[in-house]
Amino acid sequence: GRLVVEDGVSLGFGLAGAPGEPILLQPREPGAEIILGEKCAVMNGCELIARTSIQVGRRTLIGPHTWIADADFHGLAPDLRHTPGKTSPIVIEENVWIGAKVIVLKGVRIGKDSVVAAGCVVSKDVPPGVVVAGNPMKIIGIVEGNI
């Protein structure tokens, strides 16, 4: 696979949560890619795993222990659990703030300037400029300045 780390990307931070824990950036297959946009920050303990594509926009902040994966990694039905499963690209637009311990699932687009609250499970698209939280994820507000 291919890993692209653009200028000014920050990987980990000593004063953030999960100090010293590794960051996993894993494009798993030959055609897979992970792109970290300019000046984005990925904190300690994060895992980004791609079978197709994960794109992280510029100036995006990703909190500690966040897990982002573009695939199921195996089928769901009992007779398909040893097959590769479904995959669909993830796009995180620019200037998104993703809190700690968030899970972002396959096929999701998170819109520009949005905020994803800590512990949220993102299983569907997030519009630009909103605040989402929970499991299941719900829109709980609008980012100040985006009215």
C-alpha cells in the first residue's frame, strides 16, 4: 500500500492522552492508501487501517485511541467469516476535530469543520460544520461560526 504524510503532520504528542503508545498507519493491500493532509495531527494510540483508502484533510485533529478502518476485514455471515469482507473509502475533510476514542467505520465522509465528540461511533456521513456525538451517532449542535 501507500502512505502519504504531507508537510507539517504531527504524529503523537507527549502531553496528550495515551503517552508513549504507538500509532498504527496501515495500508494493508497493494492498492490501499492512507493520506494525511498538511498540518493534521494524529495523537497517541490511534489506528488507521485501509484496504482501499483513508483520506484525512489538512489541519484535521485526531484524538488519542481513535480507530479508523475502511473495511469489515471479514464477512458477517457465519460462512463468510474467513473472506475479506466489504470495504469502502473514508474521507475526512479539512479542519475536522475528532475527539478521543472515536470509531470511524467504512464508507463515511466527515464534512469540513465538523467536531466528532469523544467516544462517538461514526457509521454514516457527517455534514460540514456540525457537532456529532454518541452511539448511534447524532447531530447535537452546530460549530460556532458556521451558522
